[in-house]
Amino acid sequence: MIVLFNLNAYLGGGEVLLIRLAKKFKEENIKFCVIGYKGSYILEEAEKNGFNYIVWPSKNDSILYMNKSEKKEVIKFFKEKFIKYKELNIFTFCFRDIYNAHLAFSELTETKIHFSTGIYHPNDTKYLSSYSLIKRKIIKKNKELLKNM
């Protein structure tokens, strides 16, 4: 299963690309789903085009800023939704969502998960590290995620 994952509420290049890919996948009968943020352009288009979609289950669009209870709920939600799949190909459209997807799908230990992302501007690879109080931890996480990909 291909998962197109983008939590941006606004309309930009990555969001348009996601919808174009989804339209092509639907034309080609490729099994996929879209994960988006409530009220976003992406989910409006997903509904309008009859795509399989899932609404992000939290008001907070960044799992890194959630408390433990909120994180647990998001992780549980995605485990229940995707436990039946042996393999997932998750494609994100911004680096923030690699974090979101990596953590949201973290308890699917029996599922083979492939993470991919597009790098759409030079600062994507520096996500969070330069503005964080826990810079070393974020850089370590960035390295882990990029090695995984």
C-alpha cells in the first residue's frame, strides 16, 4: 500500500504534487491512501476525487510537540488503521511529516515500512535542528531518519 502523507493545511507545490500523484494512482488502479489534516486543501481534493483518505487524528499537526498522551493516541490510531498491511510505502511531501509518519507508524513492528520524501527547498534537511533547545537530539534523529531512507 502506498501512503501519501501531508499535514499542511495550505496549498503549495507539495500539496499539488500529492493530488496529481493520487489522481494518477487512481487511474492506474494502484492501491493508496492519503493522510491529511482536517480542513486542508488535500482532504478537500481527496473527498472531491473519491480517494481513500484518513484524517490526521489530532488538532496538533506535529507529533514532536505533543505530550506523551497525545502521542500514544496518534500511534494507537495508526496501528489500528494499518495493522493488516504487511508492507507500506509512505511518501511525505515535507521533512516535518517524515517525523510525523516515523513516529505515527512506530508500533507497526510486523509491517515492513519504507519512508520516502521529496526535498523541495534547501532548509528541509535542517528541519528543527537550528532552532531547537535539544539540537543534538534533533540532529541525531535527522541522521537516523535519513539513514533509514
